[in-house]
Amino acid sequence: MQKGQHPDHGDGPRIWGGTTLTERKQARRTALMEAALELIGEAGAPGVTMRAVCRGAGLTDRYFYESFASRDELLDVLYREVADEFLAPMTGFATTNDPARDHEMSEILVDKILDDPRKSRLLLVEPYSSTGLGQTTLSVMPVFTRLMQDHLFAHIEDPVKRRLAAVTMASGNAGMFSAWLNGSLRATREQIVEHTVEMIGAYRSLYRR
């Protein structure tokens, strides 16, 4: 028996160097995704290639294909994981029907976007470029729109008007944050927060009689 290898115990997982095969696979997968995020932060999704990701993770292409069938699958999985991370602050943003908390919720949302520029760039900027994320975005973004439709605009009785309001606000915010992140919109954090507060107030009044 080699050093670091432990005997099997019944049907349990084989241990090598203190970790199971499943744990090592997960660690490699995590390293590949982190390397992809770094590349997105440096050059955007077009810079994410199998070779570049492997080089950044310090792994061979064999281990890339152990986790992902292609570069597009890696981007798809990464995008969905990042979207899930943004779901919590967006849920609070959409479901808080208390104008007194609009400023607090806007700060939480903006700070989440600033927390990791790589992830924000992937979620909000890269879908506008030809990166293979188009179909992924189309399947993920309705989750955020639905939050606004079912909560922030629950007071709108007409389902078409409710849908119009939600889609308009979701796409408008995505466009604003995308422009802010790519530098074409020059504004401070405080200005973005205040604008978001004003927009929430304006949208709250939609179709109220």
C-alpha cells in the first residue's frame, strides 16, 4: 500500500491523500470554474477557452472533460450558478412591499453587483456579446422577471399590464447595470442607489388608480 492510501472499509469510498475521488473531482471542477471567472474578469467570455481555463486551473484537458463536455457547457453552468447567487438579493428587492425599505434594498442590490465584478460582468455584460450565452440567458432571466411580476407588481390586476411592467423594469435595470459595469455609464455608487430608489417608487405607482 502506498503512502497516503488507506484501505477500503466495506463499501465506503476509497481514500487517497485524505480525500475521496468525488471530493477530488469537485475540487478540480471548482478550480476550472474559478479560472473561467478570472478570464471573464480579464477579457470577458471570449477569453474563456478550454486551454486557457486548464492553464489557469493548473490542470490538463483530461480533467476539463471530466467536468464539462465543452467550453459552452462550462459557461452555461457558471452563469446559472452566478444567477443563483444574485437571486437572494433580487428576491428581497422584489418582495419588499415597504417603500421605507427601498433605499436599504437598493444598497444591498448595488453592493452585490460591486462585490465581485467578474460575476456581475458574466451575468449582466457578457450576454450582450456573442459568447454562446444567449440561450442560457433566455432561460434564466425569466426567473428574475417573475419575481417582480408576482410581488412588486401584484397590485396590477391586468395580467398583460403586470407582465409589461415586470419585463420593462427587469430589462431596464439589466441595461443600466450593464452600462455601468462596462464603463459607458459614468455614475457613482450613491447615484446608482438613488436612481434605483426613484425607479422603484415610479414603478410602484404604475396603473394605480
